Amino acid sequence: MIKFFGGKPFRTLFLIIFSFLLGCMITINLTPIEKTCRIENADREYNIMQNSKLRNPELIILILSAPNNLGKRETIRETWLKLYNENFDGSDNKDFKIKHYFVIGSLGLNADQLLHLSSEQSKYNDILILPVLDTYKTLTEKIKRSFVWLNDQYDYGLNFKYVLKCDDDSYVNLLMLPQEIIAIENSYLNSDLKYPFKPKSEQNNPYLSTSMQVNDKEIKGKYLSVYWGYFSGSAKIKTKGKWKENDWIASDRYTPYALGGGYILSKNLISYVAKNTEDLRSFNSEDVSVGFWLAPINNILRIHDIRFDTEWISRSCRNTHLIIHNLSQQEMRKIYNNYVQHKTLCSEEVDKRSYYIYNWSVPPSQCCKPINENINS
């Protein structure tokens, strides 16, 4: 008996049990999170109020990441997410709840990657793991799968108003964004509108230009869906590089779309994509794809906002910015530290590249003439 437990059979049995337990742990931690039992409409409000996991956020943030980008995820958790969490209870927007998910594809990962991802999920419980390959070529599929997952969550008690999609090199100003969303609601969504419509808030706002696409020339604002970001309408079709599109036949330019460093969609638009995902054509660029899918949608309010610094490279550092894209981890921490010390995003406001106010009254090819004022050479 002593020889048996000290010999090869015991070691083999131990390895089998250990492998089984390890596999169970990884499977549990890589299962999509926050799905509970399906609840009926009559019980929905009660369940949401009683279960803190199901309390409805106004905004869900999808942060597209990659399996090996732990450093970037930790930087976000320790900078702009931390600022929001620390200031939430004392904020004027304390009733504006936000939930974030880092979106990662799990197909093709090796055992070591799965183990590290499982450990991270156990610690933070803020990762949405999807059964897709995680490459640039599959970004559009990740977006589709994310939208399908979010749409499914309503049946499990999770509701929301808006989704912000951004990347793990984007800095989101969560101390300003809630109040700006509320301002958009008050200006557009909480009143009856007549087409064409430009509220006084937009006439006095140097940051915004809007386009309302509706069939009915009089519409209640509550029926409008928001598509909000920094729009491009004049971009020519890419013929080389990672953005190359071989099968684009719609026109000689991309359909107007909000750039992928960060954009906001109303829940209805998320549901539309989720319910029609099998019938929607996918292109290499996920932001181009989203713009294409939403091009024919009725009752949609497109908002071009220069405070979304979401191009392929950052235009500037401005204290009014809501999102800044393509930042290194060091740059994110610098912005965070500057805010902690001085309550401003930027140690110095600097313009590196010109911006434009989207002109919705002209053809898309003429939409985006740069404004060159105050550009530092």
C-alpha cells in the first residue's frame, strides 16, 4: 500500500485530478459573466432592485482588448476607471451608473494564456470572453458577438441605455461624460422635435454638429436613437495595409461612420445589430462596418463631437476632451496624475493636428474641411 501511494500510479492519479480541477476552474472563469436564470417581465424590476449584479447601468463600456494586453487593462483600471470609482458616490451624477467590460477572444489561446486570463477574471470579474479568434481581422466579429451578448442580457435582468465602444489605448473622461450624456438627453431626447431641428444648445455649442434622420417630420425625442462620436464621411476606400477592403462596392468612399477610438450607441441600435447580425455584411474595419450597418436606420440622431479625439492618432490634449485615443500606458498615467494633482486632464493644452466640424448639409465627400486655427507646428 505504501509503495502504491508513493509510486507512479499515485503520481498519475494526482496529475489526472489536478488537470481536471484546473480545467474546471478555467472553464468556469471563462464562461460569459453575469448570466443568471431567465426572469419574467413581471419579476424584472424586483430582481433588478434586489440583486446588485443586475442593477441597470445607464452606460456600458466595451473596451476591446487582447489576451496579452494585461498591462493596458491594468493601466485603465488604475487610471480613468479608478477616478470614476473614487468620485462616483460624491458626484452630481451618482445616479448615473456605469459598467465596463474588457472584450477578449478566447479561440486559439494556449494553456498558459487561458490560465492567466482565468486568474485575471477571478480577480476582477470584468472581462467578456467571446468564442472568437483575437486578431485585427476579427474585430468586426468581436463587435457583433459583443452586441449579441449585450442584447441577450435583457432576458437575464440587465438593462442599459447606451454602449460606449472604445479600445484599450483610449482614455475616457468618465468625470465629464455622464453629464454630457444627460445634456444630450435634455436637448434632444426629452422633448418633441420637428425636422429640421437645431436646439439652442447646439447653436451655442462649438463642439457639436448633428444630423437627424427620420421619416416622420415630427417625432418625440424618446423614439430617437443616438450614434455619437467623431464622424468621417470623406474617407477613401483603403486598398492596402491592415485596413484594406477588397469587397467594398457601396460607393467610392466609406459610408459616414464614427471613428473607432470611441463612439456611443443607444440600446436600440445595439439590438438592431444583434438581431440582424447574420444578415449584416462585415468589413475589416469595425467602425466602418457599424457605420454601414446603421446607414439606412430611421429615427437616428448622429452627433459629431470634436471632444471625441478618436482618430488613428491623437489630435491634441484638451481639458474638454471626453475620449483620447492611441495613448501609451505612460501617457494615460500622466493624464491621471495630472488630474489627481490639478483637476485637469492636460498639464498643457496642445493641438498637434487640425480638427473639423462635420457639415451634414453637403455631400459626405465635402463634409470634413479641417479647421487650422491654433495648431502648434
